[in-house]
Amino acid sequence: MSAPASDLLGRPLRDLRISVTDRCNFRCTYCMPKEVYGSTHPFLPRTEILSFEEITRLAALFLPLGVGKLRLTGGEPLLRRDLAHLVRMLRPLPGLQEIALTTNGALLKEHAAPLHQAGVDRITVSLDSLDPATFAAMADVQTPLDHVLAGIEAARTAGFSPIKINAVIRRGVNEHAILALADHFKDRAYIVRFIEYMDVGETNAWRMEDVVPAAEILATLRSRFALEPLPALYTGEVARRFRHTAPGSGGEVGLITSVTQPFCGDCTRARLSADGQLHTCLFSGAGISLRDPLRAGASDDQLRALIHAAWSARTDRYSEIRFSKTPGPASAPKPEMSRLGG
């Protein structure tokens, strides 16, 4: 069971996203709306969350199955105390090619340098607008936008390059943010990804009418910027990539099109929730517990066999069947993105 794993549609296992906490200091309306995740929301108790030692042990079991990249997510991963220590534990694992981290950036100013020194290779910051009022409305917090921008600058100073900026675009909310984000981050130190608003979870009141299609986003970008298409860097890359060609720019923009142009056919990503549930799709309703057998004394071989079996039986293609009228995965309850880290 240490050979690379492929699912029933021939998709290899290449990427593992690890949620280190289900808590967040933002209440983004498309992810953790405050009316659901209020002050009395029952977040996971510490005893149910994987320890750093458990995360490291499980991550090591994924690597012989084909995983080369780990991404640390949340919730907000920088809320997990001593996160740089986890990175130092993961970094020496045989076969590990890259450690990435996704954050809202509010705490990044303090943590950027330690994370870089510990061995994080790439940083992604979620930032939906450069307009303070729009930012505050979408994040639904009192944290100033300047804190996030300072975090991005600290990451650049620490040596992260390029830094990826993820922006979820929602109709009637932040379409006006597209050009400002692309302009602000147009030099080669940044990559901006514009993401179609997705129906992740059951709490964000998603409607197709709120989706700004990637084709419309691209038309908006091309109304101001000269863009050159770029080839995919690897099989399974989810973004359609473009490079700014104007002198003095050279940065990159990309489009994540999971609603209007699904990319399930090349998906190579597995997800490990903070409480140790393995999910083979962002939209999969039920996970497979790896924490419980681990804590019950399962051997590495037994745990690796569970992972291999879960991926080998995988048929997930939610985005391709999103609008299917037949009962099944497309109509099943979906986990919240805050548990799986996107």
C-alpha cells in the first residue's frame, strides 16, 4: 500500500490540505457567516483536534502514496499556537517537495519571518477587496485592512515570492474590486487568483445569480490590462493563468472556475480536517476518520491502507454534476469550508 494511489477515474493523489484549526478570527459571509458562527458556536474542543505529532505522522503516510505538497489551512491557521514548530516537524519528511500556507493575513506580520525560517515555501493570502468598507463588510470584522496589507508586506520582506492573493468575487458585493486588486498586485512578486463564488457548505446562502463567471472577470481585466495566456504548470492545476505584459508589471492573474468550467477531471487534492477526517473532495459530505484508528493504536501500515482504500474508491466530481437533477452526491449535505480549508 505504499505505491502511488489513483482513484477510479485515474486521478493520482498529489496534494494534501491539512486544516490545523476550525476557528477563525474573521467571519467572511461566504465562509463563516456571523449569524451561524457567533459567540456561542461550539468549535472543536482541543482534545478532538489533531496534535502536531499526529498531523506529522499522518502526513508522512500520504507521501509514499504520491503526495508531494502539503498546504496548511484552517479556519485561520495562524490561530494555532506555535505553528512554525509544526512546519519544522513536517519539513524533513522524505518525499516532501513543498509546504504552503493559506491565511487571511491579519496575523501574518508577526508570523511571516518565523514561518519562512521554519520551512514554509509559499504563502497565499485571502483578500477580497482593497476598499476598506468592502473588505470590512465581506470579512465582517473590525480588523483594519491595513493589518492584512502589512502582513503581505512582511511576507515579501521575509522572502516569500511570489505571494498569491486569493479573491472571491460575488456579484453585487465586490465586482468593483477586480481591477484595483489586479493593479495593486501587478508586479512579478504577486499572483492574483479571482475565484468564482462557490456553494461550499450549507450556511452561505449560495445562489447561482451571485456568481460572477470567470469569463466576465477576464473581460473586466482585459478592459484595462494587456494579458498573455500562460500554460498550466502541472497536471491538475486549477487556475487559468495570464501574465501582465505591460512594461514594469510582469505579475500574474488567474481564474478559478469551479462553477462555470469545472476541473474535477484533473483534481488531485485530498483534505484532512482539524479533527482528523479525510475528505476526498471539498464538497464531500462524509469524511473517513483517521484520528480514531490512530488513537486506537493502528499501525502505520493499517493507516496507510485506509488512506489508499479511500482514494482508490474515489469517484468525486461534484462540480461537474452540481446542477444534476438526479439524487446523489450533488444533492447531499456538504461540509463547511471552514472545516476543510478550501
